[in-house]
Amino acid sequence: MGCMRVRSLLNRTRRIRMGAALLGLAITSSAGAANETGVLGSTSPSAPPTASQERPYMWMVVGTRRFTVTLEDNPTASAFLQLLPTTLDMTELNGNEKYARLPRSLPTNAARPGTIRTGDVLLYGNDTLVVFYETFRSSYSYTRIGRITETAGLAQALGPGSQRVAFTVP
């Protein structure tokens, strides 16, 4: 009789562990799918940050592509949000970035990041917004505004030459 109870308890424990593992897999799969960048007008637009991220964000729209930009928790990002919505004619520089002068200066806390990453949205000086679409090393100083959460297609969307880019709040 005791052996039957032990076997029943082991089977129940295995079922609970299997259920927990499947739940974890489902949560991981859905979290990965929530970060895809979509096309304007499509049924699967770029998803906002998940509840666990809880950071403010904005949209960056280039042509028909919309990218989610997760913002830093700093005075520069807050001041930039106050400029939105805005559309900027961004100029190409060095085959890795687009930049535009802002209508007013923003607060700064510049630092040398060492490596600029694809999707970084930074402030150069106190009034120049820069969006990077290639990763490279740099000795320049920038103030971080945010980061594009899903960079697939970013270089193609920004393309060669100047580009009109809209920044909006959701």
C-alpha cells in the first residue's frame, strides 16, 4: 500500500514539473514574438515594451517602417519626449548613422560609450540627434536617449542619403 502512494506522488510531481516547464516555454516564446518590428498598416505592428520592461518608449517611423525606441530614464530622454511629435530631415554620415539638429538644446550627461551599437539613439553635443544603424568603435562622447528594440531592417529603412524620420509617442 505504501509503495502505491509513493508511485502516485512521484507521478503527480512529474506532471507538475512538466506543466511548469511548458508554461515557461510558452511565456518565453510569446515574449520573443512581442519584440518584432512591423510595417505601418499591417496587422502586426512593432509591439511596445512588455510589462516587465516598464520603460517609456516612442515610435520612430521611416517611410512605412515603424520601430520601437525604448527610452532611457534620464533628463535628456524626458526633454526629447517634450519635442514630440516631430519629423526630422536626417543627414547621412559615415555610412553608419543619420543625424539632425533639434530645434532646441537638451540637457546632457555625455560619456564615451566606446562601442556604438546598431539601434542606438544618442545626442551629440546638446542639440544633435543621432540614430546609428551600424555597430562600430568610437571615441566620441554622446548622451544616451534610447535604443531601438528590434533593429532588423533598420539599415534598409534608413537607406543611403538623407531620410525624413518621424518620432512620435504611442
